[in-house]
Amino acid sequence: MDGRVAALWRYPVSSLGGERLEACSVDATGLAGDRAWGLADRGSGETAFPETKRRWRPAPQIQARSAKDGLRLDFPDGSSLPAEAAGDALAAHFGFAVMLRPHGADAAEGATSGPLKPRYERHPIHLVTTASLDALREILPDSAIDERRFRPNLVLDLPGAEGFAETGWIGRAVLVGDVRLRIVEPCVRCAFTTIAQGDLPLDPAVLMAVTKRNATHFGVLCTVETPGEIRVGDAARVLD
């Protein structure tokens, strides 16, 4: 099945909004710079959980992006700050003191400084198809179905693919430009898909529909077998 890369996304800070890219290098850990940082309560060290804790729900309203001067945070009021200078703005946004901490495999459980344990372990590349997005739009014509709700790294346009088809591709390889991926498992969705972000409103119907139609699965998670660079418009092929 042949198609192309329709969109490429990176999320420098887990839980915050991501950045849409034209190109990015990819290795065994995923897109360069993807989910390198986490968000935590400065006092308790609690990791952000927007999908389960209301106090963290404003997180995806902030966009994190890479810039020439380093990581920047773009706030809903239109302001943009270097991450290291955004402490006061983050506190004002959430209503309590917040800090960014790098993710690290050797992070100590419950530590309030140093590396932060990832919120969850996952395979590094998250892929969805335009066919699945279109199918969900048909199921929920009154909802704002947008790829941002699902936080994919790759959005593939594969003419001829049916909605939710990627759930049936577990174990198959995908060639994206010169990069070879292996589809390992379906992506189990949570309430993050329903919360407001940017111009997308709170919408519990999204998760309800995915649960009813595809057993909470939307998109797939992949490992990287051959590293390289991916660009928007690159040829993409799902192999038998």
C-alpha cells in the first residue's frame, strides 16, 4: 500500500502541545528531540497527567517548539518565552509552580530534581492515517476531529486504506523515505484525546467513539529498524 507523509510532528515536552515539522532525523529513539522533557510540580515533583488530573488539564494549551536559541514555550496569550525563563508564566498558567525536567532512564522514583521518569513507556514512533481520521469524522460529524488530539509523530496519507486499517498492520514494516519502521502494537487511547487544546474544545465523545468502534485503539506504535530522515511528502509504503 503506497502513499505519502502528510504531516510530521514532534513533542519536545510531554503533555504540552507539539510542533509541526517539514523534516526531522530519526533514530532508534524516535524523532530527534521528541519528548526529551517532562513537566512536573516544582514542590512535589508530581509528573503532569492532563488526562486524569484536572490541575494539569491546561498543559496542551502551551506549545513547545525548538528554536535557534533553544526550547521555547508559546502561551495562549500570544507570548513566547525561552523555556529557562518561563517559570513565572508557567506558574500563572497552571496556578502553581511548575518546572521542566529532562527525561532519563536512570531517574529516581519520586525525586523532585534531576532526570524525570517518562510518564509511560512506549515505542518511539506513533503513526496514524488520514483514513482513520476521516472515518472518525464520519462517525462524529459534529466533533472537531483533528490529528492534534492524538499526538502522532507521523500522519500517512495512503489512498485505498480504510479507516482504522492500521490496527490490522501489527508486525508489518513501513518504509517512509529511507526510514524503515516496524509496527509493533496498537495505540491505546486515553482521555487526553478529549481535552481542549488550541482551538479544539473539550469533547468526551471522541474517546467514546474510538472505544466503541475500535476497542480504544487509534493509530499504531512503531520501532525504528533503519534510521534516516523523514520529510513531509516522502513516499510511504506498508509492506506485506
